[in-house]
Amino acid sequence: MKEKDEKKENLKNEKETNKTVRNNSKKIEESKNKSQNSAKSSETKETKVIETKLGKIEYKETNKPKTEDKSSKSKEEKVSKETSTTKSENKLKDSPKTKIKKEKKSKKWLLVVILLIILIVLALMVLYTSITPRSSVNNLLTNLKNGNKFMAGLNIDYDELISVLDSTIALEGGSSMSNLEKECFNELSWEITGESVENTNATVTATITTKNFRQVLLNWIEKISEVLEAQDDIDTAQNLQLLEESLVQDNVDTRTNEVTINLERRGLTWKVVINDEFIDAIYPGMTQVLDVMEQLSNELQQENAQTDAQ
């Protein structure tokens, strides 16, 4: 009896275990099907173990991935697109081709500005020099007083005007006389009293006051004689220095001359004609001393020639 009861219980237990196994296997199958359906989008996997009376059963269960936020994704895409476009724009800006184009544009603008400045300067020069004979004389005397050779040369042949000093002190090789010229004309003053124009010729009457060059040359001759007592010869540099010293001596006064200045129309400008009257107005008394010096020189030459003949 007891054996029969034990067999019945064993059969009953086996049926229950089989039942639980079948149930567990069904659950495993269901979980497998679910995991297969979500396997495409899964990111992490976990392994689970089911213990039964028949043994351990292992299976892998996948977790459902987190759903991504579409709005955040679209925002990220927009940001990436914007950054890519800005990068591409920066690359274009910094590319050597764009740099060359910028340099060419800047050079063109610079050339345009330079040309405009040149045209403006030329226009001002034309207006400055071609207004009237009266204004031309006024501009000339102003520039002589200020030591502006270039602007003075627009209204007179400046080299011819200054050659009077050149021949007087026997300059060699066109030595610089900038300081000397400033000292010559720094006390110029004038008053223009009249003007007359006839076709391409004109006359301007003026009263000009400047240094007494007769006294300047007398001072200079005296200085030269003092130097020659101590040495045999004087070079050009010494000549210039002695003449500059003579120009600023205290005994140099001023002289005033009324002069009629002749002008000629040359192109767009009025230019002063250099003659003896104008030279005497700019260098008052100089021609008188030069004439005396020339006369003395001729007399010395004649005396030397007579002594050589005897």
C-alpha cells in the first residue's frame, strides 16, 4: 500500500514539474518572440536564468532602446548645418584666391586715390599760376621770401634769377645755396600799385623793399681781403660762408625801389621777365658794385699787360 501511495505521489510531482516546465518554456518562447521583434532597435542585452527542477535554462532578453527626441535631433542637424556653412564661408574668406582679390581691389582703390590727388594738385597749380599778372607777381615775391624755390619757379626762371649770385661768388659745380638764398630774400616787402595787360604781355608796377646788396658785397670784399692776408686762396665753401656772414651784419640796411615788372603769358601761366630793372629791385646796389669790380679787374689786367710788355 505504501509503495502504491509513493508511486502516485511521484507521478503527481512529475506531472506538476512537467507542467511548470511547459509553462516556463512557453514564457521563454514568448519572451524570445518579443526580443526578436525589438532586436533591430535594441542597444543593450541582458542574460536571464530560470531555475527549474530539471535544471537551469538561460536566455537573452533585450531591453527596448530609449526613444530619441525628434525635436532635439532636428535642432542638432540645424546646428551642424549652420556650423558647416559658417566653416565653408570662413574657408572661402581665408582662401588665397579671396586674399588676392582683396589685395587687387585695395591696390586699385589706392591708385584711384593717388590719381585724384595728382589731378587736384595740378588743377590747383594751374589756378595758382594763371589767375592774373598781379597775383603772379605777388605769389613770386611771397615764395622768394619764404624760400620756396619750386613754387617761385612757376612764375620766373629761378635758375637765371639766382645765377646773379652764382657769377658773383664764382660757384663751382652748382653748389647748394639754400641757406644763402633764404638770407638774401628773408626781408622782402612789397606793394603792388598797378597792372596792365595786352594780349600775352603784361606789366605790373610795384614798390619793393629788400636788403642793400651794395653794403652786403662791400662787407664780403672786406672779409675776403682779411682772409687772403692769412692764406693764398679761398675755396667755394669759404666764399659762401663769408657771403652769408656779410648778409647778416648789423651795418646792412634796406633799400626801396619802384619798379615796372614785365610778364609774358606762357601757356597757362604768367612769368616774370628778368631784366636789369628787376635785378636791381631784387638785389639793390649789387650791379653797381659788380660794375666797379669789373672796372678794377680790367684796369689790373691792363697794368699787368703793360708790365709784361716792358
